[in-house]
Amino acid sequence: MAATAPRVLRAVIEYDGTAFAGSQVQPNARTVQGELETALNRLIGERTRVQLAGRTDAGVHATGQVVAFRHPRELPRGADLPAFQRRLNAALPRDLAVRSLRLAPAGFDPRRDARRRVYRYRILMNGMRRPLEAHRTLEIDDPLDVDAMKAAAARMVGEHDFASLGSHVHGRTVRELAEVRITRRGDLVEVRVTANAFLRRMVRSMVALLLEVGRGRLAPERVDEILSGRARALHGRAAPARGLTLERVVY
């Protein structure tokens, strides 16, 4: 009898990044990928590698990270997938959960097949405090000029070389931003950024730059100069990780 081909499963996962050293496996560090693979190895009974749609740094959260992995045996269709999801969630730590699980095409690659990634950064200004939200929101004492931030954000949209706002191991630093949307509800300011891909620390560096504009320390027009100069903006300073969440991956 021929061996059963492994099935590819696609999952949407959510995690609180506070206690993680990042999403990708690292030696001697607690990571999202490491926890997932440990739980899967326990359930499946053999080494299982997990692919992720995007890398998130230490302290960054996710509500819509997408991962894929192979199950070495035939899985029953339909109602039994939720049962496997429940077993997997029971084996995962409390700060990591599988929100959905389904079969994927054999060649599915969550990183290469992704068309857009959507990040959100939350800022609570004017010295306001929300203790239950503090682990996923940057709290600042200053007021922000949101209109100036919007003007600066508009200059980032489109295809640019973002070398001044991030880095990439392969050297290519051109990215296309589809949208940088800034909204305000009371003292809460949210920055949503959508792009085909991001450089390392790029969104947090963008937010740091927008905060300088919002505080009146930098004119919106300076964004053009910063992007064209290629030197690291703000001496490489980035906004704290706790305010950033990977919300969605679009295919």
C-alpha cells in the first residue's frame, strides 16, 4: 500500500508577544514558532516544522499571523479539524492560540503567497492610562497633532526605498506601502499600515517618525528628505514593540 501523502494545514494564530523573543525560532529563547512546533511534535509524534507568513520582533503581538505545517498522516475532513484545533490549543501556552485551522493546497507558502500584511500601532496620549491595555498600547504624556501625522503618513504611501526606516538581510530595501491610515478616538491614536512586505523594525521606525511629527519636532515635509537620504532616521530609534500588532495577512 502506498504511503499516505502528508496534508498541509493553514492556521491563523493569535499571540501576546510580551513574553516572546520574537516569532521565529532562536537558540535558547522562547519564540512563537518554537512553542507551536513543540506542541505539534507532542500531538503528531514526530518533528514538525512551521512556516510563518511574517516575522515579528520581540514584544510584538498578532491577531492574524498565518502559519502552515504538514501533518504526516491523512486527516479526516470536515468536523474533525476543529477537534484537532482544540487539542492543539490545549497543548499551547496561554499567550498563544490557534484561531482557525483548515486544509491548504500542497504548495501553500504563507510567506511567499501573501499579497498584503496589515499592522496596527496603538498610542494613548495626554497622559491617559488603561491598565488592561498597557501591554499592547504605547502610553505617552504628550498631545499629538494628528493632522500633521496624517500629512507625513501620506508621503510614505507608494513605492519607496525604506532603508532609512528599516533593514533587510538580503539588502533589498524597496517596499510598496498601500496605505498608512491614522485615526483618533478620544485620546487613542491608531496607525494602520498595509504593504506587500516590510523591512525589519520598519513599522516601529515609521511610528517613531510619526510621533516626532505629532509632537511638533519634525515637519511633515521632512519625510521626503529622510526617505531619499537612506541614512537611518532618528539614529535608528523605533517605537516600543508593545504597541504593535500584526492584524491580518491577505492572500
